[in-house]
Amino acid sequence: MDTKRIVDFKAGDEIQSFFILRAMNIKTSSNNKKYLDLTLADKTGEINAKLWNIENGEDSTYKTGQLVKVRGTVTLWQNSLQFKITKMRLTEDEDNVDVVDYVPAAPISAEDMYEEVMGFVNKIEETDVKNIVSKIYEMYKEPLMTAPAAKSNHHAVRSGLLYHMLRMLRSAEVLCGVYPNLNADLVYAGVLLHDIEKINEMNADDLGIVSEYTFDGQMLGHIIMGVKTIERVALEVEAKHETAMLLQHMVLTHHYEPEYGSPKKPMIPEAEMLHYLDMIDARMYDMNRVYDQMEVGEFSEPVFVLDRRRLYKSSLHENL
Amino acid sequence: MDTKRIVDFKAGDEIQSFFILRAMNIKTSSNNKKYLDLTLADKTGEINAKLWNIENGEDSTYKTGQLVKVRGTVTLWQNSLQFKITKMRLTEDEDNVDVVDYVPAAPISAEDMYEEVMGFVNKIEETDVKNIVSKIYEMYKEPLMTAPAAKSNHHAVRSGLLYHMLRMLRSAEVLCGVYPNLNADLVYAGVLLHDIEKINEMNADDLGIVSEYTFDGQMLGHIIMGVKTIERVALEVEAKHETAMLLQHMVLTHHYEPEYGSPKKPMIPEAEMLHYLDMIDARMYDMNRVYDQMEVGEFSEPVFVLDRRRLYKSSLHENL
Amino acid sequence: MDTKRIVDFKAGDEIQSFFILRAMNIKTSSNNKKYLDLTLADKTGEINAKLWNIENGEDSTYKTGQLVKVRGTVTLWQNSLQFKITKMRLTEDEDNVDVVDYVPAAPISAEDMYEEVMGFVNKIEETDVKNIVSKIYEMYKEPLMTAPAAKSNHHAVRSGLLYHMLRMLRSAEVLCGVYPNLNADLVYAGVLLHDIEKINEMNADDLGIVSEYTFDGQMLGHIIMGVKTIERVALEVEAKHETAMLLQHMVLTHHYEPEYGSPKKPMIPEAEMLHYLDMIDARMYDMNRVYDQMEVGEFSEPVFVLDRRRLYKSSLHENL
Amino acid sequence: MDTKRIVDFKAGDEIQSFFILRAMNIKTSSNNKKYLDLTLADKTGEINAKLWNIENGEDSTYKTGQLVKVRGTVTLWQNSLQFKITKMRLTEDEDNVDVVDYVPAAPISAEDMYEEVMGFVNKIEETDVKNIVSKIYEMYKEPLMTAPAAKSNHHAVRSGLLYHMLRMLRSAEVLCGVYPNLNADLVYAGVLLHDIEKINEMNADDLGIVSEYTFDGQMLGHIIMGVKTIERVALEVEAKHETAMLLQHMVLTHHYEPEYGSPKKPMIPEAEMLHYLDMIDARMYDMNRVYDQMEVGEFSEPVFVLDRRRLYKSSLHENL
Amino acid sequence: MDTKRIVDFKAGDEIQSFFILRAMNIKTSSNNKKYLDLTLADKTGEINAKLWNIENGEDSTYKTGQLVKVRGTVTLWQNSLQFKITKMRLTEDEDNVDVVDYVPAAPISAEDMYEEVMGFVNKIEETDVKNIVSKIYEMYKEPLMTAPAAKSNHHAVRSGLLYHMLRMLRSAEVLCGVYPNLNADLVYAGVLLHDIEKINEMNADDLGIVSEYTFDGQMLGHIIMGVKTIERVALEVEAKHETAMLLQHMVLTHHYEPEYGSPKKPMIPEAEMLHYLDMIDARMYDMNRVYDQMEVGEFSEPVFVLDRRRLYKSSLHENL
Amino acid sequence: MDTKRIVDFKAGDEIQSFFILRAMNIKTSSNNKKYLDLTLADKTGEINAKLWNIENGEDSTYKTGQLVKVRGTVTLWQNSLQFKITKMRLTEDEDNVDVVDYVPAAPISAEDMYEEVMGFVNKIEETDVKNIVSKIYEMYKEPLMTAPAAKSNHHAVRSGLLYHMLRMLRSAEVLCGVYPNLNADLVYAGVLLHDIEKINEMNADDLGIVSEYTFDGQMLGHIIMGVKTIERVALEVEAKHETAMLLQHMVLTHHYEPEYGSPKKPMIPEAEMLHYLDMIDARMYDMNRVYDQMEVGEFSEPVFVLDRRRLYKSSLHENL
């Protein structure tokens, strides 16, 4: 018996460990018996699992999002690994495990990130800009602690949104040093607001797992939702019209290309910079995630989110 | 002396007539004399005009938008017609002319169109949809009477916006008959709201002449501005969230392609229909405008707004 | 035993009913026995079916397109429903069933549609236009009664082509009222001829089921075939050259974009209108078909034929 | 006084020579005198010319297409050369000049080219292919002798169409040797028919000068016109359906890309080869035309018809 | 027992024959026994094969690239043919078979092709061009004898690169006759060098089978690698700078479109011609390969490498 | 008399000042007198100038690139300012002016920039990377001091290339802090080498003014030239193959999109970052250049190099 991480599973492994129940369906096998078709997950990945020949009512014991203790065998089925469960139960207090340790999450604690991010809010000098951002961050503090930045792809982990903004803010600060003609207030505010409505665009539970896009998310998307939120809050804090519009313009243009959702292009340098800060952070995240699973001297498979490019990990990347 | 319309001017014509002063610049000629470089306009077109050797202060007599009485000669300068003014003065009461007769305008009176359009507002049955539309039409009644639908191109005439919506509404009504599965309330509301923020996207005077795009128009554009207006009004009239979102979605998607300003595509049939109603009316308007200046049996020059297509006017178009 | 429609099948259902045999292959199982791999269909859909362990010659009993009576069980195989046949026979007179009731068809009878469509032919006033259209409709009357408008996608049902044209004609009539500058003769003729060669572009049986594209369909396509047919008939009825060319031009341009098969763009307003009539009818058809399978408050899966958009069915669509 | 070719004109040259009158407009100068605004041409190029202060009726002496004897001076006007005419008259018999020597033409005589091209017609073995091509070449013999292959761009010279086809046929013959799997009959026929309707797509006089596109040319274009001609002739010679369709398919697909006018792509290797033969000949022609005006070691200006590429003429191109 | 070629296999065939082992994996079946999952190949194709229940160590008997003698049965598994091996052994001397006869190869022997190709090298007159090409061909002679021109697609067979260049050279020679303004030295050299670095872009064994792209191939690609090789060799043979650059330019531009790997477009006619020679040969090869498996009167399935076009094989293609 | 900067010229100004002679042509006026058509420039811009009625030989007094003292009047000609020279002479020692003060240049001295840039070279730790970069910077030190980064557009000023790289290096350093997984050696080397061959792609004089692209620049471009230079130097310093290839790959991919000249996309994160560093610096430069000529509260004209976007300068940009 073994407590391997899912990413390390090999056919033939006998496993006993804790997992999150990510998805669950009751199905009927060819011999007409009911079984559970499950997705189990830990911090490192997911695997399809089968619990054969369930008793009546056994399926109602479990709900997705719960932590379960499972015993079974890893098998190979049509070139994919599958987990054949022999025993499964819900975790109990004495198991002394916390569900949060079983979901992928940002590498810094949400509390630390939040504090550092709020530090940037406080660096904003222009009153209206600061009022708008502060008000929105008050409103959204709670969901912000766990929200991921995506359903899949970059920063699709617990607190991924905070992590995405934090790294962008750090970059923003130093680049405002290199390019002193930029208004740092606008750059910080742009970063802090650009994706803020991802919180309402996707239904994420407090494990940072997105089940689906929301109604508003489908009908308008987080960019338009963000513009509306700034408008509403700007009216509440009685911000100058020009200031409110600059922030809305930055959110509206940050995807840059119409086909990626921005109907206008940046008309101020801070909006241009926001776009590149966003791209850099997303790409660095995605590339590092691929590197994490590669050996030195190796090419990766084509990576979907990087336009099907392969990456190469050189000997100069050995100790990074 | 002649009172020809500008569209009929030929080199050599001696003209005495009334025109609108569309643009005016003071310039200095090669022999160092001041002169006025003007654009004169009537219902049918515009012409560049020169008033040579002006007296000191004579330029301050005139303001763009005024109606002037002018005498002079049409000449040819580098393949373009030009109007050489020999005499010019402001109109006076006894001239008995009205500036409105000298600007291009929709072929139906604004009052008649407004009444017919409001008839459609009243046909809307669903309370929230009706409340939102009614409220916005109350707010915008005044500018709506004269607003054009564009700076140049289709419906860029006085009350052109009303005319554009009126024809779309007439089409909407009959097509809802052919396609009874459409919710007519949504289609009417979509038409009534889709371009409403063109009123605030462009600075137009009450002759329907656009001088420039507004700050908000440049930073966000009438589509995003329209979404925001619906949001605000929907909150005021306490409309159901779903209803408010459907109307915003229709405005957001009506340009259909991202590169034309719609970051989302229609997800309800009424939004799809709105797009085609809009396209049909714009294209019919532009094509008829070209036909008006063509003879039967002739091909037009390439028309910029029709993707540089030429049109052909056949003998079957003779009496239309 | 149950007579459910295919669209309502669930794993475990015991079914006894009539179906059309849409496709049939003889295969050999892993234990070296022959079996029939079938596609069964009714008005609502299709399902893969297996008839195991057939006798020698049993396969020659059946032909695709026939109506069969079948008994069996619905099973789940790799996430798809499959029908395991226990008994199958050809229908007999005493079954008192008509194959036409088992294929998807337009919601109006072909006869009624044909009569209404011919009413539009008779509304055409210009002699040459009328002669060309009348002649072609005489020639194609028979196949027209059953022809679908596509192999899959919009109007891919029995008499779908008639239904497509009929709704376009109804729209054409009312829009010619809104836009009186259009020549209605040309618009009607354009609608009546634009897809007429779909009859010869696809091999459809008299159930309206397309087996494949024809040789001419593959080498030229229905647009070019339509141009040629008009040319030939125009010569036969001695139509004026200009008239014949206008009709050919309308057919040639109705797909509008080169990448959709139109090498020229519309040069007359009637051709422009024809394109939009075509688009509207196709999109309304496809969207309603998706709506038919959706609940209020729900988003659909991405719809291939609508550029992978999802649709949303709102509470305002409840009783439509 | 000088008889320089137009390509060699320099500001200040005094010229007396013969030219073709390519275009003529009567205009009125700023001092209200009538003058002729002309385009003069010879084999090497064109130049704008002015004949000032004409007498009443003098303009009716001349018609475009005529050969005139002209005396005057080359001047520079806004960076372009212009020809100021001091004396002009129509040519007379005793001038002993032939208009044909003053238009750009293919480098081989039309008669020689025609004979060689007909040799290829005779090489066709398959009866139906040969009958179709022969019949069309009989019909079009006369215009073919002078027709250019374009209004401007490649082979826009007298007999340019014959020259274009001739070089393609020579290439076709040798490439059918390298690729013996090609059916040479189809390749020859494809070349012989692909552009044949350029004859009716453009109005060219017998000097090979195109004044404008024809009605049919604008409404359908030479590709669709070619398909129709083959169809009609194939019916007349009672060719097999398959054969007639293959030839139509080749003409239809020879521009290869939809945006260049081909709604289908080649489905037989001979159509694929036809496309490349066409491209090669057009590009070699255009590139050589640019090279003719370049010195060794030089880059050309961007060439419009070559997608604005510059060409380089190397020392290896010195004696070609 | 039968010695059929793979392309002729049908379910149920009992086969005993020689094959190349193209790929091999050891897997574990659902009943926990080890088995070999193999790809067998001959000149005509490949098939998946299973050797069940292998002994310990049996897998180490075999290596990919070896020729094996196999007995077994062809079965149908999920619509694909599969080969169930009952007996397998390595070939021995007395089998008297040569691995080269079991891989797809160019239809002419490498030796004959090499000689003919070197004949073209010797036809080059300009000293520097000749020196550069000769030197490179000396360096690469050995790998050139077997190198394929691709991993899959056109000329992906043993000695396919030589065959590709040979046919291009034959075409080049005759087209230089038709277009005498071309510098034949440059055209020959362009053909001889354009793909030469495919030798180092892909790891191919001496059967011409590519296992993967090389490091350099992935990081730069054969076009850039070719430019570098010419540069290095040109310095070694002390070629004139202009000549070295012309050859590099030809290699750099031969894919023509940026999205296919050429950052510049041809600036000399020889580079333009090189592109078309390359396209023609690739397309003729691919089309003939499809034709080889088609019957007259038939349409192919969509062919991936031909942009998913279908081909048609007409009665005029019967004896080619 | 006035010594205004060119950017401040207005029609009617009488000017006496020093300018650089940027371009010079001898032309002949309509009254057949020779005159000089000149372009004069200072740090702030350029203006067309005419020196009328020159003496024989006067034109040979001047050469482009020289500093001249000029007196004359600013006039308006067809909406552009023009400078009518009344007196002009070469500068003399006693004028005590330095040509370098009359060309646009980077805002930091070349010497200071060079020192800071070399500091980054010295920060590189990996031996091969450092050797390659050091060697190239030794070779190119002299031209590097004055080279612009472009012919027009971003950094097209004296020492603009150094300035471009310097700002990128400063950004690179801080971003390597935010993204510690990046190999800083590679990022620095990528910045230092990415545009280095712009030195040989364009012919720039030591005022940093580009007259034209070089032969190599036209045939290959600075990206391919850079790859070749790294290859050559890497062989000289006997660098590891992998290292040499990584640097070549970074240069090759830094334009990112094929249509901008990069045939491959980045396969290592450092190449990805290099692209964004390049984009950011170019855009910040171009935007600031536009801002420099704008007032607060104003929209600019469409800016060609920013895809014809307008910029807006807000009150938050007032003191930057």
C-alpha cells in the first residue's frame, strides 16, 4: 500500500490515500450492475476511478468536493490510467486531514498575498483612483481570498487570482521605475481591477474549483462586467468622470485584440503596459508549469495553451 | 445668376444662393493677403469655397453653422470644383429662409417618426422591458429628434438615427410575423436601444452635423456606453436581473464580429435578428444613396462604405 | 415493451417499435460470428444498433431506406446509447405504417408549401423573369416536393428546401414593403432560384435523406450549377440578356463571401437582400432547433453550426 | 527636335514624333480658355500632355486610338513629367507609319503564336476534349489575335493573351514529360481555355487596349463566363458529361484561392498543374518587365503587382 | 497461409510473411499478463499487432528496425484492422530477405538518382555557385543516399529527398528553356540546396525512417540551418559575397509565406521559380499517392495534406 | 530674424539659423531655371526648403549631412510649411556649432549608456554566453555608439539602439527578480544580441541617420543576420552547441509572429520574455513621443506606428 501523489501513479500501483471527489456519476455496467464513475484529485492531478457493484443508496453517501479515503489499484485502460477502487469512505475528524491540502493552490498563502496587494492599494495617491479601488476591494475581499484566475489554464488554482495580480503588481512597480513617464496610480489600479470580475464570471467554490461560467459571465464576460462595476462604484464615491473613464478604458482594452474580447485598443500608455504585464505573468506561469514536468534536455509535447508550441528545457535551466 | 443645388454645379456656373457655412479657416495667400477658406453646404452636398482678400475683422462676422447668402463662380481646380465667392453676407429675417431646409435630413419629419417609434415602445408587453425602454426614451427625447446615426456613412443626416430605427422596427414587426418563435418585445427593445448611445458618442449640433467623437465615445464607444445606460436604468426601474442582462447582451452583440466592436456573439435569436435588421437597413440606405446618383445601365465607381464594390443600376430599377 | 421516440431513449429501456433503416454494415465479431451493424432512425433522431449472430443470407433481407419493426434493449456503450436488437422484421401491409411518418420533415405539407411558393412565382410581373422561374419550376417540380436543403445542418429534412424558400419569400414580401426601392420581381426570383440546384448537388432519396454529393455537386457546387441552369433556360425562353445576367448574378453572389463560395459580391440591392434573407432563415431554423431541446434558464452546449456558440433560453422564451 | 521613346523623356527635351492618343478630355483653364488634356503613348509608355488654347471644334478633329504627329516640350509638373504640345496633327498616308508599331505588344507576331498554339490544339487526342477546344478556338480566332491578358499588370499588351497561353503550353509540354501521370490532353485544354473569356470580360480595341470591363465581366467574371461557354459548346459537340465537367472544373479552380475568384479547389492533378503554370508565367512576365528597367546591383522600388516586393538584379543577371 | 502486402489485408486473413518492426511497447493486459504492442510495416503500409502472453525476456529479443518473420490472423478491432500474432522470430541469413525491400522507397535507385543529380551540379557554370554546391554535396553524400524529404507527407520515403530534388531539377532544366531570362546556375543551385538541411533537421535511420526532429531542427528548422551552412561553406571556398547571399536568399524564401517559415519573399526570379518547382513536385507526389489507391470514377476521402480536399479520378486517368 | 526650432515654425516666420542638410536635389523650375530642393533638419524635425535660381556649380558646394547657416521665410504651400531660402552658406569654425547638436539623439550620452550596457555584459555568469556576447560587443563597439534602432519609427535617433537595449536591460533585471525561474544570463544576452545586426542591416552615418537598407539587410534581414553572427562567433569562442543554439533561437524568435519576421516561436521562457521586453520598450518610446506633442485633455491624430490608434493625454498625465 502506498500514498503516492496522483502525478506519480503507475499501472499496477496499490494505493491507499486521501483524495478529493471532483466528479461523480452513477452508471450501469454491461452486466446491469450499478457502479460509481468518479474523478479523484489531489494537489498534483486527477484520475478517473471506478467503484464497482455499489449497494443501493451507497451513492448518496458522497458529494463532490468531499475528501475521501480510498484503497485500490491503478490499471491501464486504453492507454489511460484508471483507478479501481476496492474500498472507499468519507474522512473523519480523526483522519486529521484538511481538504485545502488536497487542492492545487498558489504557492503563497492567501493572507500574505492579500496583505501585499493591499499595500499597493495604499500606494495609490490620486484620491478618486484610490477610492474606487479601495471600495471594490472591500466589497470583494472574501471571494478574493480563494478565487482562481481561470477555469482551466493559467492560475486556475485556489487563490490564483490574487497570485496573478500580486506578481503583476511587483512587475508594475519596477517597470514604473524604468519608465517614469507612466502614472503609477493608473498602472496599479489597472492591475488591481482588470480581472476583478472573474470573481463573478465563474462559479468557484471555496476550494478555488470552477464548476461553470455564470449567467452574467456568459452573457457579458468579465471585461464588460468590470467596466460596469467601476462605473457604479465611481458614481458612489463621486469620482471625477475622466478618472472613472480611464479605469474603465484600461479594463476594456486589456485583452488588446478584438478577437480576445477587447473592442477598443489602449489609448494611454498605462493601458498598453497593463496588457503586457498580464501577458508576461500568464506566459511565465504556463511555461513554468510545463517545465515542472520536464527533464533537462527534453522537448515537451505541444502545449495547447501556448498555441501548441513545444518547450525545450536546457541545461541552463537545470537549477532554476 | 442661378440657384442650383450643389450636386448640380458645373465649372463656369454663376451662382447666387443660400448655403450653410460648414467649415471656415482664415489663411494667407502667396501674396500675403488673408482669405477665407470655406466649406459651403446645402441638402445635396458640399463645396470648397474661397473668399479672397478679406478685410480685417471680416472673418469674425461668420460662424460655422450659419446660413449665408453667397454670389460667385464655380471653377475647376486640380480636378475638383471650387467656388470663388464674389459676395457673401449673413441671412436676414426678410430672406425668409430656414437653416433646416439646407441640411441633409431624413425623408420623414422627426415628429412623425418619433410618434411611430413611440408606438412600438407601447407595443412592448413585458413590464420590465417596457419600463427600461420608456425611461431611456424619456431621457433622450430631445437629442433624438435631430441626432444622426453616424458621422459619415449611413444615416449621417439630421434625424437619421430615428429614421434608422423606424425602418428597422417596421421590418422587425413583419419578420416577427414570419418567425413567431421570436419574442417581439425583445426584438423591439433591441432595435430601440442598440444605437441609442450614438447620441452621446458623437457631438452633433441640432442640424444633425457631427463635429467629432466625444471623450466617452472614444474611450468606450456607443456599444459599451449603451450597456452601461441599460444597467443604470434597469436598477432605477427595479427590473429583473435576467431581463436587464438580455437587453445588455443584445446591445453588446449587435455588431456581431469582434473586429466591429462586439466582444460576444448573440446567444438568443432576437439578438441574431437584431444584427440582420441593422445590416439590412444600413445597406439598403447606402445602396439607395448611390443609386440616386446613377443612370440606368451604368456601373458606379467603387463605393468605399460597401467594401469598394461597384453597383449596377439595371433597367429593372428604372422606376423605383 | 415501449414505443418511445429515439430522442427519449434511456439506457435500460425495452423497446418495440418501427424505425427506418438508415445504414447497414455486415461485420464479424471477435468470436468470428457475422452481425449487422445498423443505424435506426425515426423523426426525432438516430441510434446505432446491433443485430448479433445473423443467419447466412439474413443480411440480404434488408435494404437501407426500409421501415422495420424491431424489438430490443437500449444499452450504454462507452458513453453512447446503443440498441441491442433481439428481433427484427420488415414491415408488412397490415402494420399500417407509412415510412414518411418516420423521417424528419418540414412542419408544413409539401403540397401546401408548393402552392404558396407558386403563388409567389405568379406575383412576378416582368415577363422574362417570370418565364425563367416558371420554366425551372416546371422542370424541377417533382424533386422539389421532397428535397432537403442540406445534407446536415439547416433544413436537412424532407421538403426542407421548399420550407426554406417559403419562409424567405414571406419575409421578402414584407421587406419589399419596408424598402419599396427594391424590385420585388428580382427578390422573389432570387429566392426561388438561389438554392434550386441543391436538387442536383446532392443525391437525396424521396425521404429527403442525402446519401452523398453528386459528381457535378463536387466539381462545381450548386451556385455555379444554378448559374448554368439559368443561362440555359434564359436562352430557351429568349429572355433579355440583362435580365438573365441579373438572375445569374444574384445566385452567384448569394453566399456573399468568397470563402463561402461566392466569387463576386452583390452589385444590386436585391442580391444584397437575398443574402440576408438566406442568413436569417438559416439561423432562425438552427436556433429554434436547439431551443426545442432546451429548458428555460439553461445554456446549450456549443453548437457547431452556430460557430460553436452556446444559446441561452430565457424566461421570456417560455411560451414561444 | 528629337524622336525619343517616351520611356527616355527628360524635362527640357524638345520632341517631335508620332504617338497614339490614348485618352482625351476638353477642360477649361483658370483664365477660362479651353484646352485638351491628353494621354499620349508609344510602345514604351505614356505621358500626360496639354494642348493649350484650342480653337472651337479643334477637339472634334481627334479620337482616342488615333496616331498623331506632335511637337512640343517635356516639362516637370509636381514631380511628374508633362508634355506641352506646340503643334499636333493627325497622321497622313505619306507619314508612312502604322499604329501597330506604337502600342506595346507581345514579342512574337500574333500569327506565329497562333500557329504554334493551334499545334497544341491538334496534339489533343481525346475526341471530346479536342472538339470542345477546337470549336471555341474557331469562334474566338479573330479577337484572340489582338486580345491582351489584362487591363493592366501581366500581359496587358496587344496579343498578350496568346503570348501568355503559348508560354504556358510550352511549359505544360515539358512538365508532362517530367510528370507522366498527368493527362496531357487535360493540361493543354486547361491552358487553352482558362482565360479564354477574358476576350469577353474586357472591352479591348484591336490595338489590345482595354477601355473597361464589360457588363458580363463585372457581373460574373471570366472564370464563370468560361464555365458557361464550355457547357454550351460541350452540348453542341455532344461531349461526354464527365469530360465537359473536368474542363469546367479546371477553369473554375485555376485561381485556386476563393478570394481570387475560385470557389472550388483543384480535385485533379491537371487542374493543380494549370494553376502553377499560370502563376509561373505571370510572375516571370512581371519580374522580367521590372528587370528591363533596372541596372545590375540595384534594388527596384516596391512593385505593386508583386505584393510590393522589391527586386534585386545581381551581376549573375547581367547578360540575360 | 498467405504473404499478402499490408495494404491488401482483410479481416480474417491468415498471414505468414516478413515485416519490419517499426514500433514496440511492452504492456500489461487486464488479466495482468505482459504482451507486446507492435507496429509492423512493409513497403505498402503499417498495421498494429499484438503478441499476447510473452515469456520473460522475450521482449528483449527484438529491436525496432529489425526484420521479423510473423504468423497470425488479421482481425477487426473498433473499425481498425489489427494483427494477432501467433508466432514471431527474427529473420536469419537463410531467409534470404533484405530489410531494404520492406521499407517504402523512391521508385528509382539512390545510385541512379545521385548520378543524375550530380550531373546537374556539373552543369553549373559560375565558379562560386558550383564550388559551394559541390562542397556541400561532398559533405552530405552519405546521408543523402537514404534521407527522406519529410517525417510524414510528401516524399517521406527512403531516398525521398534525392527523388524530390531530381524531379525538380528535370523540371528546372526545361523551364529554363521556356524562360531563358532565368539564370540556370541559380535555379539548379537553389533546387540542390533548398532542402539539404532536412538531413540534419530530422533523425532518420538508413531505412529513411524518421524517429523525430533534431534539437537544431526544432530550434531553427531546415531553412535557417541551410542559410548557415551556405554561409560557412561560402567562406571556406572564398565565394563572392553577392553569390553567397543570393543562394542564402533562395533557401530563405523558398517557402514563400511567412507562416510557412520564410521571413522574406523572393527578390529574384530564380527564387520565385524555385518556390513553384517545389510546390509542383510536392503536390504531384501527394496527388499521385492518393490516385494509387483510388478506382476510376471515384472521389477520395478528404486528404489532410491537400487542405482536406477530395480528389476525383476520371476515366481520362485510367491508364496513367 | 529668429532662431526657432523647426517644430515651432509658423507660416510667415523670418528665420536665420543653423540646420543639417538632410536631402538635396537639383531641379528645373517652370521658367527653366535651376534650383535646389532641400530637406533641412534640426533636433526637432524636418522641413522642405527651396533655394531658387542657383548659380552654376552652386549645388556642388553642399553635401547632405553638412551643417549650413540659412536665412529665409516660412511659407505655406498646399497645406504644408515650406522654407524659402534667401541666403545659405556652409558653417565655418567661427560659427562654433557642432553637427551633433542638430540631430535627434537618445536622451543619455552614448558613453554613459555604453558603460551601463557593458555592466550587464559583465553580469553574465555562464562562460559561453559571456564569451559570445563580449566578443560581439568588442567587434561592434564603434558603430554601436551612434547606431539608431530604426530607419523611421521607434528609436530612429542617434544612439537609439543603445538606448533601446539599455532600457530593456533595466527592465530585464527587475523582471528576473519577479520571475526567479528565468535564467538571467539568457535574458541579458537575448536583449544584447536581438537587434545587434541592425548595425549592418541599415546604412547609417555617424549622425545616426539611415540612408537605406543594405544589400544583406534586404536579402536576409537583421534577424537572420544575427543568427549567422552568433553562429560564427560561437565557433570562434568554442562555445557549447546547446548554448549557441539557445542564443540563436532567441534572436530568431524575438519578433514572435511569422508575418513580422520570426519563422519560429519561443520555446524557452527567456525568449518569450525577450519579446515582451522589446514590445514594451518600443511602445513606451512611441507613445511618449506622441505625448510630447500633445496637450492635456486632447486626443492625438491616428498614429501610424500604433496601428492608427489615437492617444489621449489625461490630467493624470500632466506632470509626467
